[in-house]
Amino acid sequence: MTVPTAARTVPVEPVAPAEPADQAVPGTPAAPARRPGADLDETIRRDPGAHRVLTGDRPTGPLHLGHYFGTLQNRVRLQRLGVEMFVVVADYQVITDRDIADRLAEHSENLVLDYLAAGLDPDRATIFAHSAVPALNQLLLPFLSLVSVAELGRNPTVKDEIAHSSQSAVNGLMFTYPVHQAADILFCKANVVPVGQDQLPHLEVARTVARRFNERYPHPDGTGVFPRPEALLSAAPLLLGTDGGKMSKSRGNAVRLSADADTTARLIRGAKTDPDRRITYDPAARPEVSSLVLLAALCQDRAPELVADEIGDGGAAVLKRTVTEAVNEHFGPMRARRAELAADRGYIRQVLREGAERANVVAEATLAEVRAVMGSV
Ligand code: ATP
Ligand code: MG
């Protein structure tokens, strides 16, 4: 087997038969399976101009290896194919699981630095903070009317985020987070969303909101206002952190993209493994070891089985040394680029300002369409 370079496409809704409208938001994560007969990645390659991407991240801290291999690498690849790209710095969503958005401006600028260092080009990608785009947020109101409270309560990602939240009570924004994300995706009529696995249930909500809106408020010409966005998963849709859980900015288990070589080595040395000396690639039975093997394989663009075979009986120490060397080599140039960009914060703020200007034009046009089909003046 070779390392899959193409992303996996994931249908987040059954292809047929269509579900009744009141059952369409699932209570369980969508199964990451291929949709029969449709390969989104292939479709994008054939006609990049027919696709529009929306992705984003919460400005809760610097991006980590999970972001890069889960979605950022895919974004850069799609941008190079010529796909139009919107990237949201999801600042309002920071306060879904904490009382105060700590160092918001700094974290937002750092996100942009990570994007640019990884290869996103602000001339081709619209990078903006959603608090700077009022019309986007206004879509939340009609969208909220399209989902039931019970459906929101069943969302597994919301449940997981509540479990890891630092708040004693669940706030309303956390509960409605997936609907806000539907506004993020649909304001620019994105039809492709490169995400990690944790986002699949949210994306299913966006698809449901689009479908129900189109059914409830049909366009006079018979078409729907919104497309049905599809998830695009990478070869590493769920990279594990040093504690064996999902690598997350807010969970103290992440290796930052911008970490220096020594910090990276120290963090990887502390990563959880298992007592079996023989290194194998078996994600189901040995998730922690396999996630490390996959990380080295992705950095070296090799098959994970090959990486595991080479280490053989070398045990966790050799595995961690291999991973550390692979990560440091792969991310060295990106770290250097980031350090150069970091010297000009004014430019980073300008990227956000110009991105917001472009996003506002798009959001206002969509909101006008929404108002028109709803019969508002
Ligand atoms: P936080 O702890 O603040 O929620 P996070 O690390 O989960 O941060 P997000 O901003 O919530 O990061 O996620 C941004 C994007 O990165 C999403 O598409 C998400 O699916 C993807 N992503 C996050 N963590 C991983 C991971 N460990 N593996 C693969 N993809 C990931
Ligand atoms: Mg998250």
C-alpha cells in the first residue's frame, strides 16, 4: 500500500433514499465511507472552477500537526488546483467552551501566520474573521429555525466538546455551534469543506440546513439558494496527541507547527505508546503507535507499513526518534518562512482586513438572496 495522496471524500448523508426532513440530523458520527460512483477529489481535479472551499479554525492557539495533515495541507493543494478558497478565523466560536476569548487578536494573527507559512496565498484565498462579517452571522437566525433542539442535543461533536469544556454549564452558543458553522459554510455557498473527522457531524448539520432551507424557501427559478457542501477528509483525519486523545489546541497534547526542533523532540519523546516492542501499523488495535507511524509516513511521503517495518523490533524509542527527525525535516522550511512573516504584523492585519472586505461583499449578496426568497423587504 502507498500513502494515499488524494483526499478521501465522505458523504455525510445517505445517497438514497432521501431521509425525511425531521430525521436528517444524525445522532451518531457519519461513517467515513466512500460514496458509490462519486469521487469528490477526482471531480475537483476535472473542474476546479466549479468548486468553492470554506474551512477555518478557532483562534484558540497555534496550529498543530493534526491541523496540517488533517486539513491545512489539503487546503493548500486545492488552492494550487485553482479552487476558490474562503478561510474563516472562527473568533466567535472561541466562546462556545470558555467564558472569555483569551488573547484573541494575538491568536487570530498567529493563525494567519500559520496559514501563510503553510502556503495559503492571500491573493487567492479570502482569509477573514467572522466577527468582521455581520451578514454571515445574520444567517444564523433563519438557520436556527430549521433544526430542532433535540437534533442539536444529539450532535456527538457538541457532546465531546462539552465534555472537554472548561465551563460548568453548557452555554447556548455551544449548543448552536453547528448551526453557526452552517452559516460559515453557506454564506459563500461553499460546496467543499476540507475537515478533520471531528467535524463530520457539524458538516451534516450544514447539509441539512441547506436542504431544508431550499425546500422551505424555493427560488422562483426552481433552484435552491444553497449548495449541499461535502466533506473532504485527508489521509490523517484524526491525528492523535501526545496523550493518545485527538490532538487539540486546547487540550495540552499538541505539537505546534511552529515549535522548534528541540521542543518537538521533547514532546514526541513524551507521547503515549504501548508496551509491545515490535512496531506495526494497526490503527484499530494500536491507535497511539499507529498515529506516530502515520505521522512519520506523511512527513516522508511513504507508506506507514513501510515505516513500521523498517523500525521493526526497535521499540518506542526508535519510533519516536524516527518521527522527530521526519517532523523536523518536513517542517523546517515552513518554520523559517513563519519566522520571516512574523516580523511584519502589519501585513498580517492587512490580510485579515482585505479578506473581510471580500467576504462582506459575498455575505451581503447571500443575505439579500435569503431575504428575497423568505419574502422580507
Ligand atoms: P480546539 O481544541 O480549540 O477545539 P482544535 O485543535 O480541535 O482546537 P479546531 O480549530 O477545532 O482545532 O479545528 C480546525 C480544523 O482542524 C477542523 O477541520 C478539525 O477537524 C481539524 N483538526 C483539528 N484537530 C485535528 C486532528 N487531531 N486531526 C485531524 N484534523 C484535526
Ligand atoms: Mg476543535
